[in-house]
Amino acid sequence: MELKKALIVTYYWPPAGGPGVQRWLYFSRYLKEFGVQPVIYTPENPHYPILDPALELLIPDDLPVYRKKIWEPYHLASWISPAKTRRISSGIINRKQPSKVERLLLWIRGNLFIPDARKFWVRPSVTFLTGILKREGIDMVITTGPPHSLHLIGRSLREQTGVRWIADFRDPWTSIGYHRALYLGKRAKMKHKALEHQVLSRADAIITTSEHTRKEFQGITSRPIHVITNGFAEGPFQKDQPEGKFRLAHIGSLLSGRNPVSLWKALGALRQEYPEFARDLEIDLTGVISEEVLDSLEEHGLETCFRITPYVPHARALELQQKAQVLLLLEIDAPETTGIIPGKLFECMAASRPVLAIGPVGWEAGQLVEQTQCGAAFGYRDEEGIRATILDWYRKYREGVLEVKGKGIMAYHRKALTERLVKEVLWV
């Protein structure tokens, strides 16, 4: 089979940690099996808030990787407040009472760096990559965002060379929830909208990770839009109930706004009503946890039964998922998050542990949980439903039969998704 060559422009690449790096890392591992040779372009000196060096072991030995230095303004902002700059770059925003310094940093980020703080990489990358396209014989360019400034690289390469360009949106652009926290002025909002429209109307094809985002983009462009979700690479793991306490685990950052008060309230009430539940309950939170969540846990009498573990490598996160009795999947309760499908959902499916999903009404991720029979999904205010489900699962745990068997989840294996990507999008 003749191999086509695809240049993948990505900001996140090992040793970066977190979910953003895994999508194209795993696609790159499988693409050659389906007739596509990936070529990676990524920054030489990026600003990564989370590192996971173990992911470097997953990079194929024969994968060409090009790098070029990037200038980012975060080091300038750190002169004002190093701690707050690190928090903001990691996504931690105090939604209730941001300080004056936080408001200033957020305003600068939202109004002076459009579409984002990586905008200064666009022009030098276009010049650099024009030569790479010829040298490597590239058939197509794939840009993946966020950061959405990378799509401007694809737009310019398409205009200057005529190369086929595919824009991959791991998250939406102007409808993303954190835009509201950036104090965007009228000019900034208009600029974001204009750039979004340019990208969506000029790309040869568009990929989204959810049906909700596809429908949103169909209102902006007539270009072909494909839904290729994230997935899992290991599993599924069919096994008996793990040993140990009735452990509810959330693995990943629990940022401001993603605070399931109804869950904490239900757990607090169950602890008071059932002494054995109080003895058995353990809440494991792994990753960066906001003060808002910690305050809420203490408010509902859960201060003695939760523990916090700092960020762990991806391999360790998979182990923790399989050791939990129940896995928590949480999303901000807002209309703009309805179409957000966290990448860890699919790894939760593969872990074969019951998933308790709490998010906005109509949340696409919650619908997937129930369609695949991997757990139960609720809105933020459904305290009774959450309480009844936890109590039911707890009783099964006490009997030693708390198990779940997903339905149709092999469609979300990374290899199956790569095959769909190639057949539906790349080989056109």
C-alpha cells in the first residue's frame, strides 16, 4: 500500500502530560497500519503545566518529529505573580472572587493574545513548514487545537501551498466555557468569531470530538465535519469487584466550577444515616483540586474521608481507575459544556468500573455513559437520583457484586478510531 504523508501540527507532545497530548500520540502509533505516515511538528521549548515523561516511550521509533522554538508570554506574566500565572495556565480560575491580579492577567490573556498566547508561533512556523512540505512530500496538514492559534498555521499553509488541510477541534472555540472568565471586550469577541469563521470556512475538512460541536459548526460552515471521539488504548479490563473500601475516585484536575455539591450533600447524608457507609466510604481525588471543591467537601462533613493525590503519570492513573469501586466523571454545569466529552470517559469505560457522571442537562458524555451501560448520569441538582444510585451501588459492593460490563465500547479503542479517521477523513 502506498503511504500518504500527514503533517500533524500539535502544541502538546510528550513529555507533556494530560489528555491533550494523548489523542494524536495514539493516532500516530496506528496510522501507518492504515496507509498514512505521520510527521509531527511541535514546539522545541513549550510551556507545559503538566509533565508525563513516560509518554515518550509510546512515540514510534521511526516517527519523524520536527521542532521549532516558540516564544510565549507566560514568563512575562510571571513577573507580576508567578503563582497566579501557574494557576491560570493550568486552568485554575477563582470563579467566585478572583483577585485584582488574577483579573488583570485574565484580561491580558483574553484581549491582547488572540486567539491565545501561542499566536507568536504562527508566522515562523509557516515559513519553516513550507520547506518541510516539499522536503517530506506531505499530502495533507492536520492542525489540532486548542491552542486554536495552530489552526492559523494550517490556514496559511493552505493558502500559500494549496496543501490539503484538516482542522481537528478537541474542544470548541468561541463557545468554550472559559471564554467567559477572560473578560473579553467587544473587539476581542469579534476577532475570535472572525478567526473561527475563517478556519471553519477554509479548512478542507473539520474533525470534532462530539456531535454537539459538529452541530454548532454546521451553523457556521458547509465544509465536511466528522466526529472522531477520543478513546482508550488498553483494555477493556473485565474483572471482579476490587478489594478495599467503597472508594469513589476522580482522576484528573477538579477545577473551579466543576464542583458537584449535590454529590457531596448526598454522601454526607448517607454517612449520617448509615454508620457502615460512613466507615466504608473513601473519596480519592487525584490531580489539582480547587479550593472551592475542598471547602464544599468540608461543608458537608466529608473532611475525614477524602484524600488528595497530586498529578500522577498516565499509566498510574489507569491503575487507580481499576482499583476504584466507582469512577466520578464531572463537568461544569453550563450550556456551553453540553458537548464536552472528557477523554478519560473512554478510559473509564475500559476500566469496567461503574461511572457516576454529573454534568449539565443533555450532556453528551452522560448520554454515552448510559448508552454503553457503563454507569449512570445525572444533572447537578438531582440529589435524590444521585443518592439512590450510590446507595444501590454500595449495597452491591457489600455483597461483592459491584460490576459493570460495557456495551459496544470496542468502537472507542484507539486503533478502531484511527481506522475510522483514515477511511472517513484522510483517504479522500
